[in-house]
Amino acid sequence: MASSSSSLFQSSPLSLKPKTSTPPVPPPKPHFLKPHFFRIKASTQSTPSPPTPPQPIVSKPRRPADENIRDEARRNNNLHANLFSAKYVPFNADPSSTESYSLDEIVYRSQSGGLLDVQHDMAALKKYDGRYWRELFDSRVGKTTWPYGSGVWSKKEWVLPEIDGDDIISAFEGNSNLFWAERFGKQFLGMSDLWVKHCGISHTGSFKDLGMTVLVSQVNRLRKMNRPVVGVGCASTGDTSAALSAYCAAAGIPSIVFLPANRISIAQLVQPIANGAFVLSLDTDFDGCMQLIREVTSELPIYLANSLNSLRLEGQKTAAIEILQQFDWEVPDWVIVPGGNLGNIYAFYKGFHMCKELGLVDRIPRLVCAQAANANPLYLHYKSGWKNFKAIRANTTFASAIQIGDPVSIDRAVYALKNSNGIVEEATEEELMDAMAQADSTGMFICPHTGVALTALIKLRKSGVIGPADRTVVVSTAHGLKFTQSKIDYHSNDIKDMACRYANPPVQVKADFGSVMDVLRKYLSKAPKH
């Protein structure tokens, strides 16, 4: 097995020590330049004492010119023993089960045919208290230190603890914007504490980067161990293939993509093509592509990259930890996530639950999974009281990435929702497109899938389930630039059987001063006044 190491510090040979009766020594604070504040000592004399002079700032020495950041990490990490580990176990298995697999094994299903989960050595992680982990993760934000500048790999001990930094393939993904949707919240919902976690501000424009950096890094490790892996393959509705092809291209690993023909946007299709993937356009839907890729990967040495592979979820769960970090470790009341293949809702649950179990927070938020009404098997299952799940044939939806009728992670999603007192909501095509247009009109530029999540929020707010002061986070899963055609069609009033109530088409005007002044006066007379 290839050697592996894990480091909690990058610039000193300190070793980790378990907590005792006194708190552990916290990790180094972020090296930010801070202003100096002077305190004047009280004195009985008429003349005050002079201020204490500021202390000189000691800069971290720059690495040698012939050394890159991987070399620097290797030099600083080789003194640290690996203290943490993880393995595959059957998902939600009976506590008496002894079935487990090394993460270096190529396995996607348990002996019974069920899903697998990545289980961390929680006893080892619990040797360090919540304050320790909070300060460690916070100390890595925004750095270029390899690989901790990534929002995923800044939590390496909780993700893939045994992988060597040399094997990691990262574009410093994550650390995505969590912004206050002030105007949308106030104008449309009467909410004061609405936030959008914009996971689409990422390397390839979607949250899929968070999981793919983990999966491709592990494949890179396996190939160095001479395991029989010739490439990585996935079925995709767009974003998975973009992330897979980008990270494989960075690693020099062949990628194979199965796409449903004429069912994804051009912007999504061009990404795997540009990154050099071998793209198969198949005359079927996503579920058909998924069935084929599973059959192919069982016969050929191609590593499966879909969320059936639980490694993906280890990266995706870090978005939940980021949300807590961005709120200074205060827990929001609600987190709303669009759901298709349903791995992401479980990943968010897992991230929040690990933070609670390891003492970083004292509770988890309530989760909402939002589905398009044209592809809503989880919603139907929820409305039936979780009785007898039935796959459906998904109909066409503008939220194409979640157009899935037979989700692989259905069991994971149900588990997450049951254990977070969660809710499932749905959005019609008109509802999701109107919500997207409303959000865009307040300065956002979101994807249709985020429109699905916002519709769920609107419905839960109108019914009173979500209160006006509830701190609520809507997860935006992809960048709006990937879905410009749907926005063009909406604002052109060019969608059949849709009113497009918030369409804002350009006004055709003659190129003369009088005509321009006439339309401007008319527009300004109706413009909102402060």
C-alpha cells in the first residue's frame, strides 16, 4: 500500500496530542495583518503613560524558489503520523454487522446489494474537542497551502484522512459564497434572514466539484498503486460530466461520459468535450444512461463516478460544514436543497451530523428536499408516509440536472429527512421558472434547480411552516450561465402554456431622440420610488 500521511499543521513538526483535562493547544491562527490598538493605562499622574509600541509582525518565510506548493507540503508533512482512518460499510447497517471494505478496494455495493457509506474512525476524531476542530478548519480558509486552500481538503481529516497530499487532485474548490438575499427575502417573502449558498461559484460551475475532487484523487491514488483502473466513467445530466472531465483532465486520467441525447444544455455539453472526455450521446434518459454505465463498469476496469459511489458524498458534505463556518458556527433553522439522484441531501445531513457528533455545534438544521413536479419520486414517497417507494418515468423539466425518476440514493435521502425532521416539496415548471425570474430580478442569476428550491421556500413560507425570522439557507447547485437558453425563452415569452409573468423582454424603439424620450418617460413614470 502506498504510504500516506496526515498533517494538522503545515509549518512546524508538532505532533497531535489527545485532549486531557485541559483544552488542547489550538492550531496556528490565520496569518492576517491586523491593525494595532493602543490602550492607555490609568495613572494618578497628570501626564498619561506613553502607549505600548506595536510588536513587529513576523512573516512566514517564503518557500525556496525551486520548490512548489506540493514540495513544500511534502517537506512539512513527513514528520506527522496518520492518526485517522475511514472505511466502507453497508449504509445504515445493523450495529452487529462486521462487513467493511478498505477505501482502496473498488466496490460500490454491499454483499446484500445495498448502498455503501464511508465510515470514519469517530473515536480517533473525538480525541480532539469541537473547539479544536473549529479553530483548525477556520485557520485554513483562504490559504494557498497545499491542499488546505480547498474548501474540501481543509477538512481532509474528515474526508479522506489516509490519502497522501501528492495524490490529491484539486482546483481549490469550495469556499463558495454564502450571501444574504436581502431584497428577495424582504420583497417576496417578508423574511429578514434568508441566505443563498452559491455552490455554483466553483471550478466547473456546480457543487459536483466538491465530490469529484475526492473521487478523482482516490482514483489517482489507486492508479499509483497499480490497481486495474484505466479510466473513470459516469452517467450525467450535465454537471457531473463537467466536473469529472475537468478533474480527470487535471490528473491525466481518461474520462468516459454517458449523456442522454438532446436533454442537457449546450453549455453543459461543451464542458466535457472541451476537457477531452470520451462522450457517448445515448438515445435514452438519465436513468437509462445510469443503467448502462453500471453494466459497463462491472465488465471493464472503469471506475464508477456517479453518487452510487459514496466517496463523492464525502466531498459534498463539506458544503454543510462551510455553512456553519460562515455563520461563525451558529446553526441555521432550515437548509433547502434541490434533489434529483438524492445523494446531496444525505451529504448535507452527514456534514451537519458529524459537526454535532464531534461537538462543533449542538444541533442540526431541519432539511428540505425540493423536487421538480415532473421528476418527483421522493415527493410522492414522502406524501405517502414513506410507504412503498416507486420509481417513476421522469418528464422533461427545465431543472434538467434533477430530471431523475429512479434515484440511486433514495434510501440515503429518506434516512436524512427522517433524522432531521425534514420535509419534501415540489415545484411545477411555471413555479420554478417564475421563482428563478423573481430571484434574478433582485440581482441573482440562478439556475432552474435553485428555482425549484426557492419555490419550496415560497410554499413553506406561505403555509407558515417557515417563519419570517427563521434563518434559512437555500442551496444553489449550479451557475445560471449554464442555463441561459431557458432564461432567454422565458423572457421572450416563448414557452408554451406558460404565462411568464415576470418576463422582461427588450423594447423595440426607433433610433431617434423623440422616440427614446417617449419610452423612457413612460418607463420612469412607473418605476418604483424610494
